[in-house]
Amino acid sequence: MAFISHLSRSALCIHSWYIVVLVLLHICHMCVYADETTSITIDNLKHHMAAIASGDTEGRFTGTTGFKKAADYVANVLQKLDLKKPFKDNQGNATWFQPVPFVRKHYDSTTSIILRKAGKDTIYSHSPETFAVINPGKKYQSLPFASPVFVGYGIHEPDLEWDDYADQDVKGKWVILLDGIPPKSRKHPTFPNKLRRQYTNAYDSLKFKALSKHQIAGATIIHNENSAENWETSVIRKYRFNYLNYVKSDTTNNTTPERSFPSILIHPQIAQSLLTGQPFHPWEQKGSYRSFTLKDIQISVTIDCRERKINCYNVGALVPGTDPSLKHEVVTVGAHLDHLGRIGNSIYNGANDDASGCAITLEAAKTLIQNPPRRPVLLVFYTGEEVGMIGSRHFIAYPPIPKDHIVLNINIEQIGSKNRTIAGITAFGPKQFSDQFIKSGLLFNKNDLQYVPLEDNVEIIFDTDSEYFYRNGIPSIIMGSGGFSEYHSPLDEIDLIDFEHLHKSAHLLYTFIKNLADQQCSTINRSFLDTLPQWQEELQVPAVGIGIIQEGKISYAKVFGELQKEDPAPINTIFNIASQTKPVVGMMVLKLVSSGQWDLDEPLYKYWIDPDIENDPHLKKLTTRHVLSHQTGFLNSRVNHPSGRLTFEFEPGTQYQYSGEGFEYLARALENKFDTPLEVLLDRIILKPLGMIDTQYWEQNLDTTRLARWHDSSGNRYQMSQRTGVSAADDLLSTIEDYCKLGIDVMNGAGLSPALYKEMTNTQVEVKNNYYRGLGWGLVTSLPNGEYAIEHGGADIGVRTMAVFLPQSQRGIVIMSNGDNGIFLIDRILKESLDVGSQILQSMNQPVETSEVVNLSDNVIQQYVGQYRQPNGRVMRVIQEGNAIKVSGEGIPTGILYPKSRNTFFLPNYDVQLEFRNETDTSVRMTIYENGKSVMQAVKIR
């Protein structure tokens, strides 16, 4: 995003999962529906459940004989249905099974803890009844007797006045700490909610980072509820799971990173022995919460770890599609086959979690093969879900088909319990599938079907087998019947399954899959147009123009709202397109290159040398390629440099940095080479050939009656004056229809040679994951169906514009607005109009680093409140908004930024940060960062 005027809209993010879709076909008559699904029966479902979730499979823990029995059963059913084997074995033969490699840890009988208390040693050998090794550290180590240090919850936040390591020397010592985080109901120091998750993430938490920082010898973890009843659950989640680690096929790191120190989870009885009689006892509430060295007790730990490689399996089958033109658009449907296995004498059969999902998937498969859809459907029964979604992670890392052929993923989870928390089924997915989901559930009462927009509930995707699909930009729908009281317990048995409900669920699943796989061609959803005026009013954006391209043609063009108050905007409204000038100039240059009149890689110093850099050794390395891909080494504007001069920040071609100066430099070189002004070249090569009759620079003959006036974030009009001069980077004027013409030309090859067009759309430099710079355009890759997006935005005072073009599906959207808050309006339009809109925004605006809110005192925040002057003379305003600041000003959308540290604030969902520095007692400097780089500074003036 261009949060500050004259910056590129190169960073916007909200994660996205939409796929290509116009109309989902549905079953029109109940009799047709019944004919197609009569093969789905309760008897069949009971048979599947008995085979998968009986005691014979012993809970199907990943890598066990019981899991293999369940996997063999599923494969046999798939084979009888005459489906296609989707995987290949080492010899290249088709198979139902996809090996998933694991390493299983085994601990020798010498692995033990010795407690020395009052001169007496008590030995606890490793077993499920004594302690679990969370991480062994080194594979073999024996630590001598020493007095351990209790460090509470292991929280290290000195800035928040909570440091469990204060006044304790723990270097090289064994520490004891409580699992998890302090409960809110107890009398502990205040712990900010935003930090709680960072201290609970098992393997990358701030807790374990603090332990590593303090260079401990090892960690003994005490379950935060000291009761034997909770011990088995702890063993399931931490003992059993951490003994089985995924190893990628390319031998890269395991899921569980090895730490330099061992950590173990001890049984409550051992914990009582350790803490009884000590200065603080967490369960008996004796003593005050604090850290201390344990008195009159020493411990010694020996760990002897052996590893053995094993293979478990995903099981899969392919339902071939009937339409050859859609063979590369695959819908995946999955459920996890594994569960928790046997712990001691208890078997965790997992009937509802998730044998129920597997059973209805098998029944849907039988009906799909009898009534095959247009698109292929790939069914997957995952292993390793209970140990961290390993099967689905492996599947998406090593898919049997190209990953970009997967257009949609459906995941079924916990759908059949009698004790479910909802009567029917809830699905989480992209908004546009809502109606089709409801229509597919013909056997349900409509009130029992709920579809929740995934865009508003992103957190639901995590810890499911849809997670890694989502992380790879594949849209997902998650179906289930809510939680149930027997979850992860031995009580999750077949006799608790509601087979009538399961039967209706299988019908719904089949119908939903069939509809989705039979969907029509892609389009742009125009439903947002109904709410567009409401959005404009909410965001104080007076005018917005929308241009829609379908099948390579302009299918819609309209301008909503007013040029200014009480001045309606006509369809041919003229907008300042700001930085969208750059791709227009870029296409002109590429046409010159394609015709042989200009060299993409010829040094520009031959035609122009800026006096500011005439003695810089980097000068002779600068080329047109560097300019068009933003690798010049220049800042966006030289006024942002303390000297006010043009300088190389790095060697051209070595990294990305958005720069308008680069385009200005290129323009001077072109004018000198052809002895022709830039505007004349542009008119001759681009504007006239494409019929862009309303695109021009500011001139005396400008029709100002059609000009969209600029407005601030409160909807107030700026006093605007006619611009002078010609810029290659900014301030071109255009209309919706004109810019659509440019987009159509670009999607049709722009008259460039095939090799040059490939260069234009090639990833010249990476900006972020799946977001790159090509030549003249931003590129978003890894979209469904192998598609990519060409994009560029513009931002200036009172102006926000955006264009997105999808060459492979010959569609695009152009958006122009005349308000500082137009950036937020553009986001909403892209998410609602394009099936890949959210994914595009996610790729463009994903933050360089994750930010969490911290709490600051009013005194700290008030230091930063005031007015700040930018180098261009514009003023920014900062006011306090609770535990945050509100930033506004000339050319600035009004945004609420939250503190991530004492002097740094971030804008949620955007890669924008502000950092404040006190240079003197009275002077404060604000630095603005986008994409992790400083783009502008401003000085507090009052």
C-alpha cells in the first residue's frame, strides 16, 4: 500500500482463498438428487466406521499397525470403486499410498531422573507413568547432581515489570517451570493478553527463547494443574506426539526443532516431591509467587535417545473429470485417518474424530464415480493430523499433481457425534460458496445449516488439515458439526455416532462436491456494487470509478459519487492516477525495446548522467531493467535523503527498493536518445495506438469539468492547483475506460515479442513471498489454476488507484478514487470482486515480521502526540487513541496504529510501521517503514 503519498501500493495483506467461479450448478429436483445418492446408505457408513474406528485398529496412531489396518481398508474400498491411483511409488508405479517419512524417538532404560533429598536418592526411570521427554536436546547426555532453580512460568518481560529470571543465576543449571501461562483467576502480575499466545506456542514460544537466552542446562516442566487426572492428557499431547517427528523428503529440518537443552514433563507425584516444603508451592498456594533455588534437593538427569526412521501413509484416490478442458482444475476433498492410538490401557478410537469424516468421504466417492463431475476430484485420507497436520503438510509439499492445479480444498472434521454442539453442519469458507452450501443440504432443515465466511474467521483454518493449503494460497472450505464432549478421550466410540446425521452429511458432501466440480468459468463478482455507495460514505471517498474486463473486453465501466460536493461524477471522469503512471511509461519503453529501438540492458549513462551521481562508481551499471524492476538503488524521491540529493543506496540490480527517481532518470535518457519530449513519445507509442483519448498530462486544455477533485480522509476537499511539468513516475491523468484499454493490450501481449513479454512477466526481483516485480508491473504468483496477476497502484494526496489484470483468464479490474481513504475502499472491492482478490492482497501486504500489541502508559504515548512535517512540507497529525495512535494528514489515510514496543507502532493488516526517536529533549523524529525499509522521515513541529 502507499500509506504515504507518492509511494507505490506495494504492500497490502489479508489472506485469500477465492477460486475461479461464476455459477455453481445445483440439483434442481429432489427426484434427481435421490436417484444420484441412493447408493449412500447407513449400512455402508456403519461398515466403514466399524472397520476404521473399532478396537482392532487400536486408535490408528500414526506409524502403528492399527493405522496401517485402517489405511489398507480405505485403499481396498477405493480399489473396489474403480477409482484411479493418484500417487507413484519409487519405481514409478501407481499406488493408493503416499509415504510420509517420520523419525520415531526411543529412550533407553537408562533415561532417568534421580532426586536426592535429605541424602536419599529416588530414581524415576522413563515411562508414561513418570515423565515425558519433550525434547532430548543432545541424543545422549548425563547431567550431574545440582540444585535446580524454580523460575515460575519462565516469563522474561522486564519492560512489563515481569521477569522470572531476575536475581537468579540460571546459566548452566537445571530449571523448573510451570507449563503454559498464568491463569487470570490467580493473583499473579498483570500479563498482557496479546503476549499470552506467544508464550504458549509449544516450540517457538517466547518462553523457550528465554530459556535458551539464559543458557540453561535443562528444563523440567510441571503441568499447570497438579492432578493425576490431567496427566494422561498431557502424555497424549506432549509425550506421545513429540516422540514422532516428521522429516521432509529432502532431509531438511524436522517439524520439532532440536534445542540445545533437554526438556521434560514430569508426573504430578514427582512435582510434589520437588516442591513440597519449598518457599512457593503453586497448587497449595503456599508462599508468594517468585523464583528461587530449591532448598535441600538436587536432581540428576540422564537421557539416552535412539531414533528410527519409519514411513506412514496418506491414502488417496482420483475421480477423473469428464471435461478435458478442465483436467487441470482439481478439487481436493480430505479427512484425517489417524487418531491418538493406545495410551496405557486406554484406546482412543476417534470414531467422530475423524473416522466420521473418512466414512462420508468414502460414500461420497462411490456416488461421484457413478455420476462423475466435470472437474477431477482428488480424495485424500491424511495421516499425522494429530501430530501437527503432518500428512496434509506433506501432501501439499509433494503433491501428486501440480500444486497450482488445485483450485479448491474441502476438509471434513468431526461430523457425526450424537453429542455434537450444533444440530446440523457448519461450513467455513469463502463467502461466494454460501448459497451453494445451503442448497446442497436438501435433507437438512435449513436452520441447521450455517455457512461462516472464512475471511472473517481466519483463525479457524489453523490446526486443521486445511492449514497448509491456505498457506499455499489454495482456497478451502471446512465442514463439521462442532465440538463434542468426548473429544480426545477413550469415550469417542462408534456407539456415540448419530448415523442418521452422518447419512445426511454424506448426501450433502456429495452434492456440494458435485456442484463445485461442475462450476462454470471464472468471472468477476459484481455484487459489491450494491454496497459500494455505503462504503464510500463510511470511508469518506466522494468518487470511485470501476472498470471490469471479462474475456478480454470491457464488460462494465461506471463512476460512482461526486467529483466534489454536489458535483456528480460522469462515466468519463478524469482521475489523477499518481504512480499508475509508471506502468504506462514502462509499456512504452518495452514497445521500444521490442522494436529494436532501445536496449533493456544498455547502461543509461550513455544518454543521461544526473549531476548528483556523476562521480559514483555505480553509475555505469544502471540499466532500464533496473528501473522497470525497481532495482536502481535510488530512494523513491531524493527529497527523502538528508542531503536532498540523488544517491545510490546500493549497487543496481542487487536488491529491491521502490523508486520514482529511477523512472525520472529513464525519462531523461529517453528524451536525450530520441530528442523528443516524454509526453510526445508516450502519445505516439501508447496513447494514440490504444485509443486512450482522455489520458494526458496537465495541460491548459484540460477539461476540468470532468476532473475528480482530491479529498482528505474526512471527505474535505483539498485546495488543488494545476500541475506543471511532465513526470514518468507520477501525475498522469486518465479515465477508467482508457486504463482498461491499456490492461487489455497488456493481457494480449502488448505487441511485444514472446521473449520480451516473458521477461516482462518474469519474476525479476522478489519483494515478498509470492509477490515480485516484473518489468513495469508488480506480479503476484501461485494463484489457483497456475494463474498470476499483473498489478500496479497509485497514491498521491487525495488519490488512490489500483489495477489488477489476470492474463490467463483474460479478466481484470481497474479502480480509481479521489479520497485518501480510497486505499481501504480498494481493498474491499478487490476481496469481493475477484475470487483471488484476498490472496493477491495477502501476497502484496504480508508483513515482513509478525507484530503483537504491547501496553504502553499514557505518558509514553503522549510523547509522540503532535504534528510532524515531512520533507515535502506536508503535515502529519498524531493523536492518542487509547493504547494506540491515530495518524492522519495531507495525503494520509486515517489509520489506527498499535504499539509493538515502546517507540514502534504498526498498522494491522498492512506492512506499515512508525518508529519514534527522541533526538533531544524537545525534538522527536518519526521514521515511516514499508516492506521493512525506511521510506520517509518527519520531524515533530509541535
